[in-house]
Amino acid sequence: MAEPSTDFRSTRDRILDAAMNIFSAKGFHDTKLDEIVAEASISKGSIYFHFPNKEKLFIALVDQFADVIERRAREAIGQEAQGMVRVRAALAAVLETFGKYRLPAKLLLVQAVGLGTVFERKRMEVTDRFALLIQTYLDEAVADGSIAPVNTHIVSHAWMGAIYSVVIQWVYTGEPSQDEIMEALLPLLLKSVGY
């Protein structure tokens, strides 16, 4: 399969950047596609070529943000030896990424809630994606003896629930600080698996 042309990619990227700016400023419901067209300096046909509707554009932003978070987490994990130290590195990378991109995170985590079944399915898909990432490293920790055997599938989803709840509050209010989250949440998660 051929790589998309640079023009194709740059137009799509401009649309996504413009959409993030407008969605962040006005929210999902109050954003008009014409505003994104104007911000991206493209034709209306270009936006429909890449994204058939506002919902698909928003979902593409969710995917883009999830890709950034996963890439940063994997980079952090790759720098650590096996075991639970990788879990700590991944959590720190995720929190750092949310902190760096707080406005998009607020848009995609807070505003996406309640936007209907399409968005709920996407949120569940992203949650499952990150739970699987956590599960992979918990399985690794079980295999190397860092933690006792546990149902890593259930634990990874429980961790996602805790992380999601704390991050939502942090992204929305700025409290508690990233350091406070690491100091309180990480030991809680680690104790839950006997580490």
C-alpha cells in the first residue's frame, strides 16, 4: 500500500490542528465545520474528503491523542529494565503527556463524555487499548516474579478506572498536582498487586 502524499497528509494535519483549536475554544457542540475550514485555510470539500462529518473529525482527534500518549508511554517503558519499574515509567509518561497537552486532554476526555454511542464506543476502545498495554507489563512482572500471579486483565481495567478518574479531575481542575498524583496513586496501584 502506497504512503499518502505529503499534500494529503499536510492537509489532514492542518484540519486536525484547526479542529483541535476550535473545539478547544468553543467545545464540540458549538463548533461549526465552516470555522475549522477557515482556521485551516482549506476548501470545504477538503474537509469532507478527509472527514465526512464533525463526529468523525472528533474521533480522529481522540485517536491522534491516544497515539501520542501510547507512543510516549512505550518510549518511557523502553528505557527501563523489566518489571514494575516499567509500570512506574509508563504512568509518569502518561501524566507528563496529559500535563503538556492539558487543553486537548480536557476536550477529549471531558467533552467526549455524553456525546452519544459513537463516542462512548471510541472511549471504550481507547480504554481497552491502554488496559491491554498495562496488562502486558503486569504479565511481564508476574513472569519475572516481581509480583505474585493476579488476574492481570481485571487489574489492568481497575487501574484504568483509577487513572482515568484522577486524570479527569486533574485535567479539569488542575488539582491535585502531577507530583501529588504520582506520590498517592502509584503506591496505591502497586500495593493492589502486592508490590
